[in-house]
Amino acid sequence: MQRRELIIGTLSVSLFGGCLRQNSSTTPTGTPPNGNPPESQPTDEPPEGAQTSEPLQQIANDWPQLGFDAAHTSFVSADVGPESVENSQTGLSGAVDETIVIYDDQLFSNGVLYDLPISESDDGTEITTGATGALIYEDTLYTSSTASSGKAEIQAFDAGGNSLWQTELESQDNSDTFHFGSPVAADGILCQATGDARVHAVDTDTGEYLWQYDIGEQERLTPAIDSGIIYIPANETVALSTEGEEVWTNAADFASAPTVGDEFIFLLGIADDTRGIHALDPDNGIIQWSTEMTGRLGSADVASIAYDSTTVYANTGDSVAALDPANGTINWETDFDGTGSVTVTANRVYAVGSGSSGGAVAAFNRETGEELWSEIITSPILTEGIVTEGSIYIGAGDGLYVYSESDTDS
């Protein structure tokens, strides 16, 4: 197994405002190429006695990052999303082709913040340009974009859209690069892949550049983070510590973003001559079970697997299936023509994707797999399905689609 190169980076950050959170306990390790220890940046402490917000991942009306959380479980425990569709609308015009996040009744996409409910005539408030990746972590909005220098850049904003800091992601040979896939944040660090076959880590409080890891070849991917381990689905699957040290590798090249469950990591792709869904031991990366499935088997751009602690769900491109997470036994499987995302809520499973007839969105009974409703979208689907309250939001080539219950406003 080829061992990839870990490069500790130098500090490249401008601080524009005070951070709304307490400092993270994460301490960067290693020595940058110039031989000097990394500098530290001051971070404003919140006023004494200030109230702290509940984690956004626990608010049913929010969707903080790709796959809902850093483990990409795509599980919202509340009874959210439309049970039946009697009201649909097209929102923003033009392609909505990158990460969508929702928090505090606001939707952020492509560098613009919109109040909900959203309408086609709503221009929103532009807070940055060229931002195609985004997430919310501890009440802060983070975006990934390309800076004027030609390098990928991470920016942080407070809830009002005011810039806190920005950090360029260092390329191996100081050449131009670009972000590739969506960012992910947990345990005080944010990770972002770039087009020069690197995964970068930045401190979420200060913007300090921590390290980069060489994944060997260019791949569009979004890592997962859980319990202090970063899982990267590249040309080989890699587990790293939050300090960027290699924990294990698996030679299989999986096709989906990883979903981390209680016992296993779940991925779609081909491994050990089996084409389907696979469960890996998070401690060593060894495959514990595989279940053969047909279809196009996932996308690295979205979370094609969901997990609710009792069941693992997969959008294979040909079907949506529910499996026993302990052994991969299929509990139910229902036809669905659309490679893309799957989301599970208290009572329903939602699938969104692009198939032979264009885009599709459908809802299924969580226990039986019975299809409850489905709709065709003539434009290609470009994002995962964002499920909140009585609505589901979908980015497509010709705009933002919103499917809602008849008694909701959005």
C-alpha cells in the first residue's frame, strides 16, 4: 500500500471579526515547511454569561452540512418533510449546483443568503462571491471558494454575514487549485478536498491552516468525520486522525461519500469482487460484510447512504433499499430511477437523483418501503435533497425546486 504524504502547512489567515464561540481545544501538531512553529491567532471570547446556542444538528428546521452532519448520516429524527405533495414551486432561477445549507429560517447557496420562504424574485443578500461549498458549524457559516489568487479558500462568517476570517489552502507547488467537493467540520477542524489531489484541514475557530494530505490522484470527494477520525473516500479509502496522521487504508475505490454508523462505516462501490454496499470496521478499515446491489451505486457529491441507528438506507441509482446494519440483509427494496441522495426522517425516506428520464424525487414509508409520492424534474439534479419541516429543497440545472405540503408557505 502506498503511503501518502502529509504536509503541515503555514498560517495563511486574515481575521476580520471576533468569533462567536469559545476557542476549540484542538491543538495543531507538526512543523511547517519553513521550520517555524505555527503561529496562534487571537479569538474573541463570548461575553461572560452569554447564552450558547443548541447545536444546529439538533434543530429539525436546519440542514447544517452535506449529509446533515459530519458523519453523513442524513438522518433527521423529527417528523419532517412532506408526507404528500400538493404544493410545489420553482424558487431561484439559474443553476443551483453546489452545497445548500439552511439555518435559522435562512437558506445559503452559491454565496447568497435568502430568507425563507423563498421566491423566484428574491435576490437575497450576497455575502461572498464564488462560494460553491458551505456548512454551518457552531453558529458559524463556512464557505469554500476560489480566491483572487487562484487558490482554493475557506471563509468564515457570523450569523449576520460578517466576515470573521479567510484562509487560502496551500497547493503543493504554489500553483492554482480549486476546491473539489463539499467541506465537512467536526471536532474543531474543517476539511476540504482540492483539485490537486489534496485534503486540507483548517482550525474552525481561528482559520489556522493545519495540514494537508496527498490522496494520490484528483477525485471529487467529501470526507466524513466522527469520533476524532476523518474518513476519506479517494482512489483508496483512508482514515486519518485530526492531526492528519494515517490510521489505516483500504485499497478499494468506493463511489460514495462515507456514512459513519454506530458499528461500521458504510460505502457504495466495488470491493472484493462485490458490487454493492459495504460495511467497514472503523478501527482498521477491514470489510465486515458486503451486499450485492445493482445500479450506478452512489455519488461522491451527495450522501447516497443514510443511517438511523437501526437501519442503513441506500440510493443505488436503480432502487432505494433498507438494510440491517449488522449483516447487510435487505429489509425492503423499492425501484427508484435516480442516482443521488437518500434521507431518512422519523416516518419517511426521501430519495433524490438524476436518472434515465431526468431528475426524480420520491418519498417512501420508512418501515415498508412503499412509495408515497414521486415527482419528475426535467432538469438534472445537482444537489442532495434538503429535508426540513414540511418541505424538501432540491438544486437543479434550472433553479431551486421546493416541494411542500399544502399547508406550508414554502
